Amino acid sequence: MLEAVLLAGFGGQGILSTGMLLSYAGMEEGLHVSWIPSYGPEMRGGTANCAVTVSDAPISSPLVTEPTTLIAMNLPSLEKYETSVRPGGLILYNASLIYRLPERQDARVLGVKANEVAESIGNIRVAANVMLGAFIEVSQAISLKSALEALTKVLPPHRHKLIPANQKALQEGARIAREAGLVNSVNH
Amino acid sequence: MAVSTKRTQGLADKHFHYCPGCTHGIIHRLVAEAIEELGVLEKTVGVCPVGCAVFAYDYFNCDMIEAAHGRAPAVATGVKRVLPESVVFTYQGDGDLAAIGTAETVHAAARGERITTIFVNNAVYGMTGGQMAPTTLLGQKTTTTPFGRQSSVAGYPLKVSEMVATIDGAAYVTRVAVNSPKNILRAKKAILKAFNVQLKGLGFSLVEVLSTCPTNWGLSPPEALRWVKEKMIPVYPLGDFKVPEDEV
Amino acid sequence: MERVLMKGNEAFGEGAVRAGCRHFFGYPITPQSELPHYLARRLPEVGGLYLQAESEVAAINMVYGAAAAGARVMTSSSSPGISLMQEGISYIACAELPCVVVNIMRGGPGLGNIAPSQADYFQAVKGGGHGDYRLPVLAPASIQEIIDLIVLAFDLADKYRNPVMVVGDGILGQMMEPVELGPAPEVTPPPKPWATTGTLGRKSRNVVNSLYIEPEELEKVNLRLQAKYKQVEQEEKRWEEYRADDAQVIIVAFGMVARIAKAVVDSMRMAGIPVGLIRPVTLYPFPDKPLAASASGAAKAFLVVEMNAGQMLEDVKLAVCGRKPVHFYGRTGGMVTSVAEVEGKVRDIWEGLK
């Protein structure tokens, strides 16, 4: 098993910490993981992304040039990275902010209205974790339980009051993916 | 016959290399006496410059470090932060402190480093052959201002004590001269006070000492002493620019 | 053993703390800033000191002073800042003081950019400042290895009384991986009777100096330094070999690029092409032995891959010494070599060998 996940969106959408949550949960399951951000001026307000690799074998290169999964939180991210996704890979896009379908015909695709879900939970900042929940459900790369538990490790103690909202976000994302029935087929 | 005076323990038994009439030797002795009299010779670490005093590590009878040009306050910072109980001083000339090492000087003062800086100002680069220093007087001839320093080309003399005194972390800033017995005694008191400021942990202390360079000024030693009085002191007035608050 | 997820830059800091380093002087520069951020929080917890200097020039001279006073001391920077430190490093090397300097390399020359690079190889291993001196240079390729090599760096610095440089690139600094910290190693720095700590309890005074005005004297100093470097070359070469035994194409790469190369080795082996990797862990002293052995053995060609225009390439050529062809693939300016690019290069070489 090797999942090379590219998470991309606006700075401030929680991309980096969602990537860290996936890494941490994978590590706690005894998997090999790596997390690498794009860094620099583009972090401030522009697109922010990080790449997470989760694998049952040691990870040689942490760089993700051909993701198995793209999680696109906004349109610029989808436009920039859609073509890089591995054939047969997965594109999860934030349908709250992206009003077009991905163009790739050789990838599995699922749109999740992550912003609406996050707002219904009461915290827009958990939107990226809605997407992570969906990713976990579709990929089965790690268990949802590990991600729920890893929140206590990833969030600093003064943010622990946000754990319930983040858990809800992961669960809702997983539920939406499950109900969409997207597991192994192309499903626009 | 009773011995009325003797070599200070603060100086090693070594002949100075300085030119005839140069007052570095007097300043060395004043610093060494102050360290000895305060009883801190065994916990003192000195940092010497690049310039005429580059060999000062041979003269001071304590642990010594030779720093790169201008970097003595940074080196002294490293020592003092590792050994807060030690007494740390830098001994620097005008090129070292006021040109290439201005940043290190200003920021050691800004951090209030508990170190003492002895700043020897003789208005010229000595070791490299009499070039203009940042403290060279307007009109003063040097090998790189052969027609005299012109402000339109080479700017103005830098008044280090006045500048450092504006910095909050500087606790004691004073300017003295060693051109007369009276001034030498005053200089000694100032140096003692600067080390006391360090021992009390009050902050950065700087003693600017107006010194001679007969060789590069092209003057005899007595003429050089007169030049300090008549030319330098009017531009670089003597006195305290900052004293610790409890002594104001 | 508990695993924690740690960023490379933070691992440099934690490794230093575990090595007994209690003093850090630095100046901010991207992409290594998390290292000073980490130590600014961490050092006070262990009774240490983090101090932000007014420049890299001042920082390295604070390191000089702290090392002279006997401390285990470190600074870190990135390429342009390391250039500014070269004067101080030369002084420290001549004065024979131990310290550790970390360079998280970025794209150059000039202000360049903040993207990952390995273009400071020459500067690191050939003596970046003036004069005839060398630094042991370590190049970790994982977060775990950062922790381990920082401890080694301090030990080598003390053993040889010499500055030691640890180089990474922006990727290594920024990425996170699990590390096993385990119990902190037993740290016993050797006694430092030469340190300028004040003469109390000592008969003679100590002088830390790099000025030797008589050429006869300075030559003696240089001969002593060269003898020391000779010993370093005999005792401290370190490298990793990966599927290199029967490999006909040997990739030589260090740091992050070596991980990319590992992926290439695996994929090429799957495709039936016998490729292996030799990864120098010490860039100075350069591990020439395994390269020379391969050149006289199974290897038919070498491929050096770097994020520069071909710097380690020269050391590889010296080690291979004309026995087999040495190819090069590099990206510059902060561009990162991809697995596919290196695979393409390996296929070309393989075709040429047939």
C-alpha cells in the first residue's frame, strides 16, 4: 500500500494541519509516513499545499510529483494539480468552492461540499478535515478511528476544545463518501 | 630601598612592540592595573582586535582571545554568555570598533552585554600604514586623505561615545585621554568604574581613550601629546556621556 | 520505543540538545527558521541560552567566543548566511575550536531563492573561507539521521577540536517524518584544558588565537592541521550502500537526492536493470573507498545526481579515477530532481552499455 496524497488550497484552510493529522494517524498505525509542505511566500494568502505519503514500506522519496490522491480545496489547486494525478488515482474536490467537474476521465472523482458541512458543524476551519474523512473512507489507507484519536496529538492542548468539531468533520466526510458509493469506479 | 611602584600583575613580563610615543602602552597598563586592583585577574577573559593592539594577547596576564577585525564584541558576548561570572573586556582601535565593527559594537551595547570595551581612538589606522579612520579629523592628512580629510568626499568624524550613549543597554560611556598625568589618572578612574559597572551587572560599559600615533601623524612624541590636546579634544570632548542611574 | 512526528529543522535542534549543546547563536533566514524557533523555546527548558545576533557575521563570532569558553555551541543558517560566516569559520578552524554549523541549503548564487539546493557542496567540503582548512561535513538523508548525526557532529568537533558542518536542503529542513528518540545518549565532552575560562586553578594562561606572524610558526600550525585532517580522512569516512553489490550502474547521491535515487534503484531493479546506490554520509572526508571498489568490480558506469551543476561529481571522478565512465544529472536554481528524470538518465546509460 502506498498513498501519496497532495493536499492543496488557500493558506488558512487548514491544509498543513490536516496533512499532519493524516501523517500522525498513519504513524500511530505503525505505517511509514512523511509530510512535506510547500514553503515560502506562497504560504501567505496564496495556495498552500503539503504532500503526505503513507506506506507499509519505507518511503524513499517524500516528494510527491504524481499523487495517488489530490485533495483540492479551491479552484486554483484543482487547475494546478489535476493533470499530475496518477492514472486511476483519486481526485477529491471541495464542491463548495469549485463549480466545475475535474476534466480527468481516468481518475476517480468525488466532490464534497466541505465548507457547507464545516459551517453546519459550526466551524469553517474544519473543512479540510471533512475532506480527510472522505479520503479515509474511499482509500481505507488508515482507519477513521486512528484519525479521530490522533487529533489529541496534533492539536496543541489549548486547542483541545476544538476536538469534537474536528471529529464530527472527519465522520461527516466519511459518511458522505460512503453514501456517494465511490470506492473503485469513476463516478462523476 | 623601598619599592614605590612595580609592574602590575595584570601585565605579562613582555616588551611592548608599540612605537616610541604611542600611548597604547599606558592604556594597557591602566587596564591591567584596574583588573588587578579589583582582584578579578583570574576570572578575566580579554578579547583583542585587529589593529596595532593585535598582539595584546601577549601583554595582558589573563586568558585572551584574538578576534577577527571588528568582531571582538561578538566574541566577548559568546564568552560572557557561557561564563556569566567571568569578567570580559574588549580592547579595540578606531578602525576595528568604529568602522568594520560598528554593528557588533552598537548591538553589544543594545543588548546591554555585561562586558567592558576599551576603545582606543587615535584618529588613524596605525598597523596598515596611516590610512584614514572613521575618527580622522576634518583636514587631517593621512595616506588615504593626502590633502586632508574633506567632508565632501570622506564625510565626518564619527563620535562613538556620543552615539553609544543614546543606547538604552549602555550603562556607562565616557571619554578620557592619556596625554597628561592628570588625564591619565582620570582615565584610570574611568576604567575602574567601567569594570565595576560590569561587576554590578548594570550593562554595557565603554571607555573611549584618546591616544597618540606620532608615527602616522608625523609628529614627535611631545608634539603628539600637544596634538591630542589642541586638535582632538575640541572635536572629541572629554567627560561622561552616560553614567549608571544611581550615580546621576 | 515511542515514535514522534518531527520536522527536520526541529530535529536539528533536538539533536543538538541531546548532544549537550546549551548555547545557540543565529540570525533568521529561510528555510531554516524553525530551527532557531525550536531552540528559542527548547534551550531555556534545559538551562541553555538562545541568542539572536545582529548578523550571521556576529553569530559565528559569538560561536567563536562560546567555543573558546568551552561550551558545546551551534549556529545554523542557509546559504547566503553561511557565506557571511566563512570568515569566522576560518578563524575557528585555525584556532582549533569545536563547534557545529548547520547549513540548510537554498537556491543560489546570490540571493537566489528559498527552494531546496545542494549548491554549497564546494563551499562546505573544500573549505569555504580563506586558508588551508577542512571541516568534517555530514549529510543526513532522513529526520532520524539528523538526530543521530548532530550528536556525532558534536563528538567529532570535540574529538578533533574543529568546526563540523551538517548540511541539508530545504526539503529535509521542512519535511516531517517519525523519529524514535529513545533515551538521550550519554554525553561526556572531553575536558577542555585549553579553554579561556579565566586562569583560576591553572598555572599558565590560555590564549585562543589564529595569528602567527612568523611564517615558520604558521607553517607548523598548518602541518599540524593537515595531520589532523589526515586522521579525519583515515577514521571518519561514512557512507551507505543500497543494492550496490551486483549493480552495474551505481548512482551516487547525498542527502535528499539519495532518497530520490533509492526510489529509482527500486523501480529500475523491477524493470530488470541492475542499479545500486552509494550515498556519502560524510561529504568530507569523502568516502572514496566504496566507489573505487565498485569501479574495479561489477560497476560499468556511475551516475552522480545532485541539486547543483556537478560539484560532488569532481570527488566521484577522483575516486573512480578514470576506470569507468562517470555521468551526471543535476537540477539547479532550487528545482528538485524527479524520480522520472533520473530513471530516464539511467535508461540512457543502460542502453549505452549494451
